[in-house]
Amino acid sequence: MKVEFRNVSKVLIYSVIVFPIIWIFIFSLFTNWAFPSIFGFGEFNINIWERLLDSESLLLSGLLLSLIISLITAILSVSLGFATSEVIYKSRYKNTLLLSAYFPYVLSPVVLALLLQVYFVKAGLSGSLIGVIVALFMIVYPYSVLFFVGYWNENLINMKQLVRTLGGNKFSAWTKVVIPVSKPVISLCFFQCFIIAWFEFGLTNLLGVGKVKTLPVQIYMYIQEANPYYAAVASCLMIAPPLFLLFINRRWMSESIKFSPLR
Amino acid sequence: MKKKILISFFLVITVVPVLAGLIYAFLYSLGITGVISKGLTFSYWKEILYSSGFFLSLFYSLIIGAITIFISFFIAYFIYPFFINGSGKGQLIMFIPLSIPPMVWAFYHYLMFSGAGFISRLSYHLGLISNPGEFPVLVNDNFGTIVILTHVVMAFPFFTLYFIRIHNSEKIDRLTTLAKNFGASDSEVSWRVRLPIIFLKSRVLLILYLVFVAGSYEVPLLLGSQSPRMITVFTLEKMQRFDLYDKPVAYGAAFLYAIVVLIIVLFSLKRSFRTDEGRV
Amino acid sequence: MLKVTNISKNYSGVEVLKNISFDLQVNKTLSILGKSGGGKTTLLKIIAGLLRQDSGEILFDNINISEKAPELRKVVYLYQEPLLFPHLTVRGNLEFPLKLNKTLSKDMIKRKAEEMAEELSIADQLDKHPGQLSGGQSQRVNFGRALLASPRLLLLDEPFGNLDAQTRASMQTFYKKVEEEHQITSIFVTHDLKEALIMGDRYGFLENGKIREYSSLAEMQKDSITGLQNEINFWKELEG
């Protein structure tokens, strides 16, 4: 009886989790979903999907823009975060430094953007791709530092030193041991950094002044325009890359909670 | 040398911008800087503190956060044991909701729960309503029902994964056996052993997550009520209004909100760092 | 010859090493005995170049190496854990220091690693990953990897500390044999009196940041601070 209850609960949870993805995808294939039809989604219409192939499509450019922004932010944050985290891990002031990393990360990004807006305008970064990347970096980099500080340990430091006494220089200590050994963790951190940048709406919208039309900005725009079918296609485009990265990282995912800054 | 460069870089990214932003916001709210600046005045602060609805928004946001955390905590607490053993696929599935952007969750719940949404149609076919107007207002309602629901679907999988980790690291299985040897029943083990451990070990996470939910933006923007508004929506609306005299109020609200967050984070993390050090 | 002169080191106001000086002849092993937290690891890391001393110098064959980067000293420091690189097989671990030396050909690297594995009786483990090895096997690979770096000096920081008593004894015998065959100069740090006696040609006793040196067992026995005489008395009493 108990086992059955467990299985039923599991199935229920899985459905709650998986249903939205399937539903949004099906929804994106139709238009004119008139009340009170439930599963008869209206007219089958993959026009919006087809328009993705058009080089002038806003959705396509949004997808590429989001990918570029998130990839650059994640690559910069992971590489600089990993290097910084070692120094902080070894520092006498580790906890104080970590506190300062938590703050921009916990503070609402849109409020952070509001506080920074004036400086971005003065620096000519407002409304530009670089501006959005710089602002995202200010949230994602501290996250990456927090993530990696939780990962560094004495064994890894000792291994790095061992390479030196075996005849390797600082560079080979990183490239031949630290990075290969930490590959799963780097991959996980990359995934999470990418996701934070990929998800961000408020900050991008405010500092991008509506000019940097990433996918979340577009979804909001389509909902405001009462155009749920475009929003659904944009939503599918937003779900796909994280799920792809999740699939790549599947073997290490459960480990990731160990290093999560929200500990 | 490399150390100093990296630490300086870290501080330049984390501390300097926030500090500079806070100073500017504070000066703006005092009328010292900005386009409408006429010198030091406390009138904007009077408005923030007494008439703007700032505290209502802040309180509302924290309540929404607290309810979200409460519900997600108990869902996760009751379901995590199902996923401890097994192939790990169950745990992997828990990552799926975390991979869906809040904006998409908000959109999905909008399609589900709005007047002409999925649930409304289902109710129609079940004979519960005869037209969309009869469907209860769930989206943009004052209770933040769907805002809470949206946050819960994102929070409970994360908590579930986190509790699994606590369960393993705190050796709760062994403690359970021990408690049972002392004569504890299943429910006594759950309420007197498992729950206190999970709660104590996750309380900093819970507080940080509460702050996180309270500071969320896109979900209340799409699904939240107009009055009261969540703090981020409140602040941004003030900022984006045409009335220039609302800007200092927006800056003051952002400043005050940031200070409240800072105090909560400092207080909870300092405690957590202290216990961490104590354990070593 | 290794010559360590007046090495001192402070950690936030605490003097961990106080004017440490000693000499070590080539092909000899200096066993340093001392309690945990007595500064043994700090001393070894300073010699290896992994930590910087506050004052004093280290000379190797009359050349001052105090300021040299660790990779230029030809001093290998071995930790208590074998620290085999988990992303590499046993072969990869053994070949690691050889590959850092860009002058060796691929065949040469392969041959040297295989010869070493043969010598250490781990030839059948070459394609395994570190996680599949026993404690003793891991420590053998660790030694092999260190020897393939052709060090002038080997620093061993309680290398058998994590092994069970039986494996520990066999590893001590094994290491003595390897040490003789390869004519290694080494400093062996331990808190185990018996191990210090087995491993060393000369002995040191490190306490409160100061070192006392003894050229023979008898000399060490005479100094009551080492506790060697007490230990001997204890065992004699037990024998009755």
C-alpha cells in the first residue's frame, strides 16, 4: 500500500513537472484557441515556427542575442570566478568577502539595475549589448565565485602544488590538473551561470531600454500585445537550451546542490 | 600580486557598484542630486515612509515570500524521501522545473489560470461555470495566488534536492534507526528527528530564498495584483512614471529595500558562518 | 648536499619555525620526528618552495635555491595522501612528470613509465584509474611518479599515515629498498617513533619550531626530550 502511494505520488509530481513543457509546445503549434475548447487547440499553424527560418525574424534574432549574452556572461563568470574563488578560499577574510558576493546576488536584479542605471547611462552602456553583459556579469560572477568557493578543498590545492614540485609551472598546474579534475564542477557552474543570464528579464529590460530584445523581453512583449502564440514559440526556444545543458550535465547534476550558493 | 588583482577585481564588481548605486539613490531621494534637485529636502522620504505604500508593498512581498517558502518547504519535506534511493533519474527530473525560466512559468500559469484559461475551460466542461466571467479571478488577484503557485513550482524541486543532500550529509537514516531503537514511532521520528534537523540545516537557505521571492519581478509583473504590488513592481512603476517627482521616491524605495535585504542577508549569513566555524 | 640555514616562519604572530638549520648529505635520509602542529609540514613546504620563509636560506650543492620557483628546484614533496590525479590512469599518472619534460620522445616516456611500473610491481595496474587501487598500490604509484620526476631531494610528509599497520610495515620495507636502489636523498617526516628509526640515516626532532639533530640512534636515545629512552624502557618492562 505504502509503495503504491509512493509511486502514485511520484507519477503525480512528474506530471506536474513535465506537463507544462509538453503543453506549451503543443500550444505553440496552433492559433485561435477559442473558449471553451480544451484540447482542440484551434487551427494547426506552424507559421510562427516557419518564420524562425527567416533571417529577419525577431524571434530568431532574440534567440541568437540571448545565446550570445548568456554564453559570454557564463564564460567570463566561470573563468574569472574560478580563479577568484581560489584566492578567496585561501584568504583570511573569506567570510567577509563571501558576504559581499551574496549581496548583489540576493538583491533583486531589477532593483540592482535601477541603482546602476545612472552610471550605465553616463558610461554609454545603457541600451547596448555590452551594457547588458556587464550588468549580468555583476550578478553571475559573484554567483560563480560563491559556487567555486564551496568546491575548493585542501586536496585540490595540494594537487596543484604537487604539479609544481613534479616540475610543472603554474600554467600547467591549471591546465593539466586543476581544470581537468574539476571538469564536472566547471560544467555545472557554467550551466547555472548560463541559466541565470538566460532567465534574466527585469535587469535586461531596464538597462537594455527595450533595445536589447532577448527572449524573455520578447515573451513579455508578446503577452502585453495579447499574442500568446508568439509567446509560446518564444517560450519553447527559452526552454530548449537549458534542457539541453541539463541533459549534458545529467551525471553530475545531483552533486550541484552541494556547491549551490544558496546553502 | 595576482591575489591582490583578483581580490580588487572581485570587490570592484561586487561592492563598488552596489555602494555607488546606493549612494546615488540616497542622494537622489534627498533631493541633492537629479534633474529636479532643489537642494536637501525630506519631503520624498516623508512620502516613502508615510504615504507611498512602500511598507505595504514590502510587507506584502515578504508575506508572499513567506507563504511560498512555507508551502514549498512542506511539499519538499514530504516528497524528498521518495527520491532518496533509486537510479537518480527522479532527482534529475527535479531539475527540469529549475530549467524553465520564471517568465515561461508565469506565462504558462497565465494560460492555465486566467479567465479564458485551461482550468476555466475545464470547469466549463465539468459544468461548474457557464462562461469565462464566472471563473474566479486567480490571475492578478489580491492574494497573489498564482504568484505564489508559480514560485512554489520553482522552489519545491530545489528544496527537495537540497533536503536529500541534508538527509545524506546529516546521516538521518542512522538517526532514524537510533530513534526507533529508543522506541520512537514513524511519526515521532518524522516530527521530532527529521523535521528539526532539516529545518535547522536549511534555515539560512529558507531566509535567502524568501528574500529572493520577495524580490522577484517578472512573476508579479505578469500575474500579481495592482494593489498591493510587490516591492519590485512598486519601485519600477514609480521610476517609470512620467511624473519626475516620483523618481526620488523610487530611488528612496530602492535604497530602503536594498538596506532591508542587506540587513537580512548579513544577519542570517553571519549566524551561518559562525555555526560553520564552530563545527570546525 | 642540502644545507638549510636559519629558516624562520611566522603565521599571524605565531613563530612556527625558529632559526632551523641542518645539513643533509647526498643519498641519505633524515627522519624528522615531531608532534602534529610542530611545524614539520611548514618546513618541508618551505624547502619545496611551496611556502616562503620569513628569513634564512636553502642551499643545494652550494647554490642558493631559496628564491627559486618550486618547479625549478627538483625537489618533490609527497603528501600524506597519494594525491593521484583522478582524471588520469596509473599510466597517465606515471607519465605525468615525464610529459612535463618536453625533450623526451613519446616512446621514451612510455618505456620509462612501464619500467617504473614493473619495478614497483604495479605493471598489471597501468590502465586502472586511481579509484580502483588499494592504499598500498596508490602509494607505490605516488612514489613511482615522484621518482620519474628525477628529484634531487624527496620530501615525504607522513606518507604512510593513512595506511593500516600491515600495509604500512610493508611499504616501509619497500620504500627502503627503492631508496637504496635509486640512491635517493630524502627528508622523511613522521610522528611515529618506530617509523622514524626505520626510515632514517640521521634523525631530527622538531618541537616548538626548533630542531635538534642526531647523527646516530645512540645520540638520540641520550636526549631525554625525544622520549626514545622512555619508549625503550616501556617495551623492556612489558617483556618483563
